[in-house]
Amino acid sequence: MLRRILPVFAVCGACFAQCSQDMVRGTWGVYTQGIMMMTPAGGTAAVPAPAAQLVVLKVDYQGNSSGNGTAVLGGQVITGTFAGTIQVNPDCTATYTFTLKIAGMPPIPGQGTDRVIILDHGNEMRSMTTQGLLGGPVGISYFRRMSWGDAQCSAGVVHGVYAFHYDGTVLMTPTGQSQVQAVPVSMIGASSVDYQGNMTGAMTQSAGGTMMDFAFVDSTGTINADCTGVSKWRIAPKGTTQAMPGQGIDQMIVLDNGDEILALTTQGVLGSPILIGHLKRVSTTPAAVSW
């Protein structure tokens, strides 16, 4: 009987979660979407402000981290740098402590704290901030591994046909009203990117339940050597060639050698966006997109 049980223990011993500090080293793309509870100037009670951010975080063998990123908080775009540590437990939980310096402002006093879980043998992490530096945060951060070392991309790594979706809110003034409102927005579509970074494609957008179809015109993307990038785009209502006023801008992080892209919209054409986008490559060959 004992001989029958021992092999079972040997097999199941490998099934228990076992994580080490080395599992979190490397470069991570991080995106967060949620709410920040903040007290307005002159106010006495915290109110919810929609928020989203996109961050590149580097972690060394000891868990020391540094990073930089862009956030949209209540319609205001801010950039900043992070410094901190990630301490990993054998059960694949971790604690991330960090400081934040916003560009153009004095260092923010105090230290933030995240509770972290490690997934997929160190290729993904999830975290929730339990102590914020700008207010009371409500949301989950998603960590995606870019590289086990420094992330490196070529200028032409992004090409082919991509399926995408965006969701979040846009601060806009509805027709017939005078007050700015946070309107829930979602988008789904497809785009084709040629080898020079020119983009065409189309999408369907729901803004507060109102459906609209758009085509991309005069749109381009630029990828940096560190696998970050910027997309600049314009849209025209479907059936027309006249682009709407203004230009949209997305900050991007490239994953899996261009097969996946994370995006944060920092400038829109229909209002102030707080949107996170996900793009997945369905073909490496640029082609006309039918939508």
C-alpha cells in the first residue's frame, strides 16, 4: 500500500505553488483601469474620478524596481516615475511597495503598497493597491512580461492585421446638456499596419449606448527600441472621407514580438478619454480590412 502512495506524493509535490524572487525579474508592461477616490480642492468628501494608466516597470534580481508611465486621472494626463521593491513569497503572493514622482511636481510623500499574485510561472501578475498615494484606488493592475531582461524591439516589429477592443469612459458634454459627464465607451474593430507604420482600418463604437461606425484615416504608429510606442490617428464616420476635427493619440507597449499591444488613449476626438486598449495580431501580412 505504501509503495502505491509514494509515487502520488512525488507527482503532487510538483503541483504546489513555488515562487522565488527571480521569478519577477525583467521588464513588465502594466496597465490599470479603475476609480480613484479623491477630494476636490475646497471639498470635504472624496468623489470618484475615472482613471487608467500604462507603465513600463523594470525589476532586478533582488526585487528592486524602477519604472515610468502615463496616467489619465479624471481627464487629466500625467506622467511620472516609480521606484520600489517587490518581495516574493514561496506561495506566489508578493508585496510591492513604491514611491511616485509626477513630472513637474515635488515628490509625493509616503509609500504606496500593492498586494500581488504571480501567475503563469512568472509571465503575468495581478495586483491591487491597498495604500495609494493620490487617493483611495479601486481597481486591479495587470502585469504582462515584456522580457526577462531589457525589452528590445525593432522599428518594424508591428505590422499586419490586428483585432482590437477598447473600453472605459470618455468625459464629454452630451447634446443639449451643459455639464461634463463620464460616458461609458467601448470599441471593437480591426486595423492593418504596413511596414512603414501607416494604419488603416475601421471600428464600431458605443458611447453611452449610441452606436457609431468609423474608419481610420491619416493614422500612423511609431515603435521605440524599448518596445514602447505612440499611435496618432484620425477617424471619419463610415461612408464619408472627411475626418472629424482633432487627432487621437495612444501610448503603446508592445508584447510578444509584436503579436500583442497594450494601449492607453491620452487624447481623443470626442472628449477626454480614459480608455485602455488591447490589440492582438491575427495576420503578419498587411491587408485591406473589411468592416
